[in-house]
Amino acid sequence: MPQAEVTKKSELENLLEKHTSGEKLTSYEYKRAHKLIGTPEYSAEICGFCRGPDKKLAIYDTGLCQEHATYALVRGK
């Protein structure tokens, strides 16, 4: 039986998941997430939330561009 490929989530993905699930981030985690968003590694994916012709590349493995990742961090959504 073939095994499913297991992909390791990025640190930013883990922090955003924790935050959007209603769990509070520590001050260190919140600052770390901001730093990761501010100095991103771009993926080949397009942001899943960008609309129109100005779609941006997603960062890390989040499926979000810098703007939408910041929104998710600040709003917790």
C-alpha cells in the first residue's frame, strides 16, 4: 500500500493555524510571525484570497500573500 506524502508545515503556517483556531499566541510567537511575514520565502502558488489581475505569490506554505497573512495574524481569521 503506497504511503501518503507527509509534508512538514512551515513555522509561519503553524503559528497562523494556532492563532486562527482561537488560541492566543505568546508575545514572542506574535513577533516571530510578523518577522516571518516581513521576510518571506515565496512559493510557486498564487494567494488563494487575492482577486482580480493583481494576484500575488503566496509565502511559505500558507497559501496566502504577505498582505493576507498579515490580515490573518492581526484579525485571527
